[in-house]
Amino acid sequence: MGWSGRCVPSAVESGQLLEKRSVCTIEFKVDTNSQGDTMAGKNDAQLNSVIGDGSVFEGKFYINGSLQIDGRFEGQIKTKEQVIVGETGKVKTDIVAKRVVVGGTVVGNIEAEESVTLLATGRILGNIKAPKVLIEEGVVVQGVVVVSAGQKKEVKEIIMESFTAGPKLVDLIGPEKPAKEDKKTAFKNA
């Protein structure tokens, strides 16, 4: 696996660099092997990058493979594979991936090409869009969830076509005829 990146120490408000610990803005690009070939064809679910529990990552993360986040992540993620937010993971970003699994906290929108799985420990503040969404009991979500079932049309159009298809009341009882006025109604109106 090859990777390249840069770390630039961040200054505190007073202009002094932090002592004893380094805070960096990092930009990463990760390849699954040194030739730059993706191994996704061999194993789509291959996990080749982890942000571990207790770790903090701020910046851009471009990955050619799957990523698991068990620490804190703020920034931008781009992958054509899977993103897993573990139970201890805290993420503030929009996630776009083939598959997304959330067991931790996500503040941002999620868009998946194949599926989104929300585990019981998941907490999401943002919209979710995918062909398939699996939600375990216990999940907390605030946002709009759009499930397209893999359809190419807009979801609203699919639902309205389904609603308008089939028999209508006029098909079952015929055209509505004016009701005859009974004597009691006629007397009251006079």
C-alpha cells in the first residue's frame, strides 16, 4: 500500500506553535498498492485505512479502498468503496461512498451508491440518500431519508406514478350523478 501526505503544524491564537503535541492539517491520498491499482476488484470490502480510537484527523482524505473511523474526523472524505464509522467514531463531513455503515456519530449528509446501514448505536444529523437503507432499532436520526431502491427516476416521480396507477373510484362506481333532493331538504331551503 502506498500513501503520500503532508502535515503542517498549526499555530495557536497567540502565534506560538504548540509544545509537546503536534496539531496538523493533513491532506492524504492512499493507494491500495504502490502501482496505484485498486484491489477493489479482488475484494470490495477490503479495509485499508483506519483512524483509530483516540485519534483526531482534520483535513482531506482521498482513499482508493475502504476506511474505518473509530476516532474523530473533520474534513472531506472521498472514496469509491466503503466508509465505516465505528461506535467510538465522531465524524463531521458529508460522506459519499459505495457503502456506508454508521455505528457512531455523523454530523453531515450521507450518500451511498449501494447501501447505508445504521447500527443501533448510530447517531446522525443530516440527510441520507441510498438505494437501500437498513436501520437497526435504537438509531437516532434527524434529517431526510431518501430510499430509491436503485431506480433511476426521481423518488417523488416513482411514488406519484404508483399512487395514480390502478383503479379509481369513478372506475368502480361509474360517473357521479347529481343527488335527488328529498322533500325535507327542499322544504328547509324554501
